[in-house]
Amino acid sequence: MGSKLNHFFFVAFRVWKYRWLSDCSRISGQPKLFHPLLLKGKGKISFGKNVQIGVTNSPNYYSHYTYLEARNSDSEIVIGDNVSINNGFSAVAFSKLTIQNDVLIGVNCAIIDNDGHQLDPNQRNEGDPKSAAVFISENVFLGDNVSILKGVTIGKNAVIGNGSLVTKDIPENAIAAGNPAKVIRNL
């Protein structure tokens, strides 16, 4: 009985609450939710088949949520088939963010396709900051605590090591790690 109550109060209720708090209305597809998911913005967010959000036996299961924001009406987040996203993931798209099929994403990863604010101090609170699309190719594995910045393409089958900050493109079949991430060897 206790397990069912725990699941209701600490999982099912939170999943419902974040669904209710979501304001993005241009959603297609239905991910499997094991973790709360907040969908924000005026753009489009699409999920392929067999997308999993959250992992039960992983850090931050009871305390965090997944955040996806397609900020503007022409912004888009596209998540392919068979993608598994661990707890505490966030992605913000001002232009476009694509995650192709069979991608694994670790705990506390973040992807942002923009600068967040204008870099010029006199314009910091005005207008849209610069953005550039992010593209994650199929069968990529992102370790825990990986951050990916605007304009990055990660090639097919690449592995990004824990704690990496990806600021430049990573070729296919490469293992990259560090801050900033650099290719350390090929598969």
C-alpha cells in the first residue's frame, strides 16, 4: 500500500501538476512519463514513438522535472523515436533543436540554442538574443551533466563524456569530453 501512495503523491500527482502548468499548445506525440514534464512557449514540440522522460532508479527522480521550451511561434523542438531522457533535463529553443532517433541523455543535461540575453550590456534586456539551431544525430549518448550550446551539431554515434560543455560540432563516431568538449578518441 505504501508504494502505491508514494507513487501517487510523489510521481503521479507531480506529473499531473506539471501537465496542468504547461502552456505550449502545439504538441504532437505522447512520451512515456516517469518524471514530470513542463512544456512551455508558443512554438512546436514533437515527440516520436517510444520517447521516455525520466528514469525511476536515477538521481533527482523525486525532486526535479524535465523542462522543454519552444519560445517563439516559429521555434521548434523535435525529438525522434526511441529517445530516453533522464531526470532533470532542460532544453530551450528560440530557433530549432533536433534530437534524432535512439539518443540517450543522462541526468541534468541542458541544451540551449541561444545566448539567453543580448551580450551587449546596453541591450541585455531587449529583444531576442542570437540563436542557432542545435542538431543531435542518431544514436548519440550524452553522459550526465552535459551542456550543449547554440549552433552545435553532434554526429551520429558520438559519445559526450560526463560534465562536458559542448560549444563546437562533434564529428560522428567520436568520444568527446571536457570544458570545452574536445574529441579524445574515435570509436
